[in-house]
Amino acid sequence: MVSLPGLARRADDAVRSVLSRVARRRGWTPAVLAHPGYGSGGRVRVLGRVLLAPPGAHPEERRAVPGWQRFLTLESPHSEVEVEVAGQRHRVRSDADGLVDVTLDLPAELADRGQVTVVLHAGNRSAGAPVHLASPDAARGVVCDIDDTVLVTGITTPLRAAWRTFVQPMGERHAVPGMADLLRLLTSGAPHVPVVYLSNGPWNLAGPLARFLERSGFPPGALLLTDWGPSASRWFRDGQAHKRSSLRRLAADLPGVRWTLVGDTGEHDPALYREFAAAAPERVRAVLLRDGTAPSGEPRVERVGDVPVAYGRDGASLAAALPPPD
């Protein structure tokens, strides 16, 4: 028997299929968006989306628009895409949601660079994005949440969070105090320390989020977001499953890295990070949790085995809880 979320997913697919046929008859064709990825050890993870767009237009041209307009898109599922890495082209296909997520080989001579550019091509349209390469001998890295960890959202106040996400332009959003300094501290002193911004936010906001992070002084890194909407078994995406599986994959993709996990107390970060630290303590250097209700000053530090778990009001207080350098 098909579940109600499964029926909703089928209805959503049917509506999008009708709209896509109408759009194609009007001359709309696939356009690609490329998102920052990561890599190491001669492999790169390439991320992007394929959407339908009018002739001569590109989905990322509308920058200063409210967030809700970025959800008015027509994904192009199962579309052929060429991925160009270091002059080599690979043919891949987007998935059922129009997402591109593939791992490709990188020429050996590029493996020690800090960054390479990947270009996605669909028809006569293309888009590029950086892939951030961890140093081959990287021993530490950072996984960082976005909402209420680096970007003020107020996720525990739904109406306020909805206003900021769907109405307020990203150029008017504010960074959490001290967090850019904290992440720069975590990545200092070694070349090409990997940084991954892991969030339950939607891929629709990837472009504005990347520009916000750069404008606010955060170190560059990959974006791992999610696709919102019904699935075969749920009305809405499973944020905990997304973060849990992403942490496991990062541990597999970058096996020599010990991670500092940075998040906040507004949703599930404390439980998920503690779970990962308990399962693989040798892979976690520290857990740093921003708690907007904590008093100013010294952070509160607990432990999961030998892994410190610090709670602080802002980036400055969390920096005070960092363990000594390895």
C-alpha cells in the first residue's frame, strides 16, 4: 500500500511533469547550477542542480530576491550533464530531483592544490564552482552547521525563522558574532584544512548562502544541503538522516581527518554530534555548540569519552574551549 507521503510525492512529480512539458514547449531548456564540493586523495565530489529556464536566462541571475522566489523552480530530472574537471569531461545524469552528486577521479598532478574549478555543461549552458581539496596529509577539518550557528535565523521561533528564510534578502542577514573568527582559527596553521558547511537548508538557497559566507569572512568550503519536499515515506525531508549520513560519508571520504563539529542547540546537532563522537571518537577532535541562551563568558564543557563537548554563547566563548593544537 502506498503511504500518504508517497501519494503526495507522486502528485508533486505529476504536477512538475505537466509544468515541465508546458515550459519546454515555450522554449525552456536545462540550465545548470554548480555548488562548492570537496575532495582529497585524487577524488572529487561534484555537486549541482539542473533546472529548466527560459532562453537567455540563468537561475542565478536573480540575486537580490526574497528566498521564496528561489523555490519557484522547475527541476530537470534525469538530464544529461557533462562535468569538466581539469580539462577532462565526464557524462553523468541528474537524479529524480534534478540533483547532480558524483565522485570523479582527479589527475594526480592536481591532488596537492587547495582548489580546482569544476564546470557543469547542459546543452549550450554551463556553470562553474570550486571544489575544495584537502591537503593529502590533512589531519584535521571542520564540519559546521549554518542556521543559528553561522547565520542568525531564530529557528526555535518558527515565524521569525520563516520571515528571514523566505522574505528577507540574504544581503540583509547577519552572521552569528565571533563565528567567522572561530572557523578561521580552526583552519589556521596548516595548509588546505577541509571545511564543510552541513545544513538541513534547501539547495535552492545554495548560491545566496555561498555569497553570505564569503561576504562574512568565513573560510571557503563545500556546501552539503538537502532537497525539501515529500519523499516515498515522509512528508518532509529527514534532516537528522541527512546529517547522520553526511558525517559518515565525510569520515569515509577523508579517512585521515579528525573533525571539529560546530553546531548549535536549536535542533538536533547536540545529539547527532554526540552520537558520531561516541561511535568514532578517534575521528572527532571536539564538539562546539553555540547556545544563544548561555551566559556570556566561560563556556560549559562536558565530554563524550575523551572528546570535549563545549557550549558557549558565541564564537569567542567557544574558542576559549578549544583543546590544545595537535
